[in-house]
Amino acid sequence: MSSPLHFPVRRPLGLALLGLAGLLLAGCQNKAKQAPPALAVQTVMVQTRPMTHYEGFLGTVTPLQTAQIIPQTSGMLSGVHFLPGSVVQKGQLLFTINPDQARAALAQAQAKVAADLATASYNRKLVEQDRPLVAKDFITRQSYDQAVSQADAATAQVQADRAAVQQAALNLSYTRITAPISGRIGQAQVKAGNLVVANQTVLTTINQIQPIAINFSVPQNLLDAARAAQGAAAPLPVLDESSQHQIDRAQLIFVDNTVGAGTGTVALQASAANAQLALWPGQYVLVQMPVQHLTAAPILPMGAIQQGPKGAYVYVVAAGKAETRPVDVLWEESSSAVVQGLSTATPIIYPVPTRVYPGARIKVAPAAGKTRKQTPAAPEAQP
């Protein structure tokens, strides 16, 4: 029995070419999906302007002067003439001590002056009367010398009495106690009607707070910066303890002549006008002292700086791709950073997109529909 004959089926050439074209098109679409489009970014350049670096140091507010009010004469306190906590002026009456005893002592001293003046006058007349008599030997030289001595003693006694009168008048003035300095006064420690003892009883205290002092310390490596700030009379911003806002401005008035052996720090004192009475004795504040100044400091926005395992870096545009460049941040101020290690001609990506990565294709886009302009260098702003 003969086997059946099989003839090969011939497909049309057009169908084969169509299938091949479909495969090529599918491959191109896969490649297009694998290559993302270029990322549109904006760039900035490093700007330069004068900048001063301030560092903050914790300080304590203290009065420039403190005066304890202590009586210089004893007696009964008869009056208190101020409101506790008020501001008093130098020379203002604060307390009075009963002046009766001091007045009596003054009157007694004045009476003694009058009596001794009469005695001295009488003795001088005796000397005048005896002078011609001793010349004619009517009296002895010894008697005459004795008269002269008594007259001199009486004159000296008058001088002593006059000094006693001055002391009595001074003691009387001590019954009126006035403010030795201007400042804010505390509470009266003794009430009227109580006995006070000279040079012992503390009546109250006055603190000078306009101007007021701020004591703080800096490390010994900043001694030159402190001396420079004092020599230039540089203003020192004074912030509250939390650094939230500025209270006042101070000026460095004292740099200690010794570095603390145990701490390695130098004690400083600044003076603030305290016109608004925002500074109070015992208050903690943060004193900003200039420690470095650059006439052409390289500035970048803080948002352009990224942090990585090896430190700070920025994204730059190089040959249409994003690259990272290390950067040293010298210090930060507000929303800017003073940097080191970048050229002013290097385009730096800012703002930094979340999808950027090293090697990503980059397309620099203008800002807000126009070419991004660089902000001109502005004069340095004091903190």
C-alpha cells in the first residue's frame, strides 16, 4: 500500500516581514521604558560677600555697681522715703535717722567754740599787756613765757573745737541717708522706729542696671578674637537663653589678664545700655561674639547642601548629568551657609529634587519661565 504524499505549506513573505517588524517595535518600546527622561532642575552659583562669624557664649547678667546702704551714725530710724523696687537717682533721699541727738551734739560743740574763743582772746590780751612789762623787768621772763604758752594753747583749743563742730555737723548730715549711685533699689531691711547701728546695719541695696554688665567666658584659642572685638568696639548681639530673639546689644569692656588654669578659658565682661530694662541681674543670656570675618565669603543656600556618610556635598551639573561634589561648611547663618571647596563658576543644583541621584540625566530649566538670575552680593547683615 502506497504512503500518502505530504507537500510543505508555504507562508506568504509579507506575513513573515510583518512579524519581524512587530518584534523590533516591541524591543524599541522596552528600551524607551528603561531610559527615563532627563530631570528638569534649576541651578545657582556660589555668591561672595563680606560675612562675620558669630559664636554664642552663655553669660550671666550682673550690675555694673552694687551699693549696700549702711548708716554712718547710730540712732532711731525715723523715715523711709522710697518705694521698694523703684529706680532711684544719685543723691535722692532714702532714709532719715532721728536728728535730735546729732543736733544737740552740734550745738554743744558750737558753744564750746564760743567759750574757748573767749578764753583765747583773754590770753592774747594778757600777752599784750605783759610784753612791755617784761621789757622793763617788771615781771619775770618765765611769767611772760607762761602767758604766751597759755595763749597758744587756747588758740589751739579753738581750732580743735572748730574741728569738733565740723564732725558734729557731719554726723548730723549722716541722719539723712541719700543714694550713692543711680539704680534700682531693693526692699528696706529695717522699718521706721527701729534702732540702727553705725557701720553695721544694712538698710537696703541698690543695683546699677543702666548700663548693666554681662559676664561670660571664651576658650583660650579665641583670646585674639576677644581682644580684636574689644579694640574695634564691635557690637555683641545679646540673645535670650533659648536664642529665640535678640534682647540688646553689648560692647566688650573687659578681657581678663589671665587664662584660667583649670578651665582653659578667659573671663570677659560686656556692657549693655539696657534702655528697655530687658536685662535683669542674675539672668542667663547668650552673647554673640565675632570670631572670624571674611571679606569675600562663599555663600550657598542651606537647602543646596546634602549630608552623606562621608560628610556634606552638593549636586552639580557636569556634561548633562548630576554629580556630587564634597563641600566644607565653615558656618551657617539663617538660611545661608559659608562654604569652602567650590568654584564660583560651578552650577549647583538648587532646589534639590527628590529623584536626583549621581549620574542622572539633567536638563537645566529656567526659574519661573525665565532664566534664573543670580542674587547680587548684598552688604553684610549684622545679627
